[in-house]
Amino acid sequence: MSKRTPISFEFFPPKTDAGAEKLRTVHQELQRLNPEFFSITYGAGGSTRERTLAAINDFNGQGTPVAPHLSCIGDSKLRIAELLDLYKRQGIDRIVALRGDLPSGQVGLGELPYAQDLVRFIREHSGDHFQIEVAAYPEMHPQAENFDADIKRFIEKVNAGANAAITQFFFNPDSYFYFVERIQKEGIHIPVAPGIMPITNASNLIRFADGTGAEIPRWIRKQLQAYGDDTQSIKAFGHEVILKLCERLIDGGAPSLHFYSMNNTEPTRQLVIDLGLN
Ligand code: FAD
């Protein structure tokens, strides 16, 4: 029997008490699918610091490891060091290290302007305590000069001490396979987990894709537009498209799948079950 592909789920820190309560239920439901870890995002410049910490406190020690995201742009080494020390005391041993995006109007990149600076700083400050995950962009980071330049920056980030990567979401599996092939040719063999964004709502998807530079293939965009307000059809189509994407990724050797749950149990749960990964 082939080995089950590991899965992980991403949450963002809720803004309200009701959101936090709902997320506890989602966490319980998704935990039953035996994920490797849950990750919790962190707003650039420390903008969600307290809320990220509250979510980490809610879920740490509940059976499945939690991995805080940590972004560096606009933040200070001192504040980042405090968080690293706190996480270490709490028994956390995995961090998703990112640059982040400064809110418009905010200037000043801070002491660590790029993710590679953060990775280097974590290694200097905490040694090998943390498994460090970094972001990867099969369809290129939107601010990169070109694909080759982005690959070069990615490799620098790995050489600074990253152990693994999670990708931005994408719908074209070939872009993922090409990315992995390119870094392997450069001697980089860390696991790169595809980031999977379930499709449930056309306008949200287009908004996220526009913000992240992820490409929505024309055939998907047109079909979603054609469904209009027919949410049942959008969900059924979205399920089919993402299921096929995941199957191709697993068949092609993806080491694990990281689901952007958007703080909802469905449709992630159904995808995991239909893939036989629970
Ligand atoms: P970097 O790796 O630093 O790259 C950013 C850009 O700078 C790229 O274009 C790169 O080519 C270029 N670059 C890198 N190094 C240099 C250098 N030395 N000189 C010049 N150019 C350079 N954002 C959040 O705020 N909070 C989160 O919790 C969060 N979670 C995420 C999780 C995942 C899995 C992913 C894929 C993204 C996440 N993001 C998050 C978004 C991320 O912060 C943005 O995409 C951000 O714009 C880039 O972050 P990075 O870590 O990839 O940056």
C-alpha cells in the first residue's frame, strides 16, 4: 500500500470572540483528519500579534502541533526574538517564516526586510530549535523581477536555513512540478508542500488571486462567472477541480498538502476524505 500523503491546515487569527469560538469547533473537526500540524497566520508589522498568540494558546497542546507564522517586514529584531523565546518555552518547534506585506501607507521595512533575513535571524537566535517553513511561488512572487530572479531568492532563503516550503495557491499543477524541478536542478531538495485553496465563492477567489499574483485559468474563471449566484454549482465544480488538482499533485510526488482552510471545516474536510487522506 502506498504511504498516505501528510496534510496540514492553515487558520487566520479570528477578530471576534464569536470567530474564536467557531474556530475551536473547526479545529476539533479538522483534527479528526489527523493533520501533521495546524499553522496560524500573522499580520505583517505585528498587526495580529495578540490575536495570533491567542489562537496559538487555544490550540497548542491539544494533540496536533501548531506552527505560528512569523513575518518580519516592519518589525524589530527585539520583538521577533521575544516571540521566538516565547514559542520555544511553549514547546513549539515549527515556524512559518515570511516577509509579509506592509499595509499601504506604512513605510520603513524594519531591521529584517526579506524572509531570508528572518530565516537567518531565527537560526542565529534559536539555533536549530525550530523547523523553518518558508513560502514558495510556483507562479512567481508578484514583485519579483522575473521567474529566474525569484528562484534565486528562494534558494538564498533555503541556504539561510529553511527546512521546507509551502506554496502560494495555484490551479495549474505543471507550474508546481516545474518549480520543484528547477530548484532540484540547483541542488535544493527540501520538501515543497503545495498550498491548496478550496473554491467556494467566485468573488473571494478572484480577490485573493489578484492580491497574490496566483493565476486563475480562463476555463475556471469563465465557468465560475457562468454560475453567477448558483452557489451549489460553484461548490460542486470547485470540489471537482480541486480534487483533480490534488490527485495530480499526489500522483506527481508532492510530499504533503497544505490546505488554506479559511477557518471553515468544509470543503476542506470533504476533499481530504475523498482523497482518502484522513
Ligand atoms: P520573500 O521571500 O522575502 O520574497 C519577497 C520578494 O522579494 C520576492 O519577490 C523575492 O523575489 C524578493 N526578494 C527576496 N529576497 C530579496 C533580496 N535580498 N533582495 C531583493 N529582493 C528580494 N503574509 C503575512 O503577512 N502573514 C502570514 O502569515 C502569511 N502567510 C503566508 C503563508 C504562505 C504559505 C504564503 C505562500 C504566503 C504567506 N503570506 C503571509 C504572504 C507573504 O508574506 C507575501 O507573499 C509577501 O509578499 C512575501 O513574503 P515571502 O516570505 O515570500 O518574501
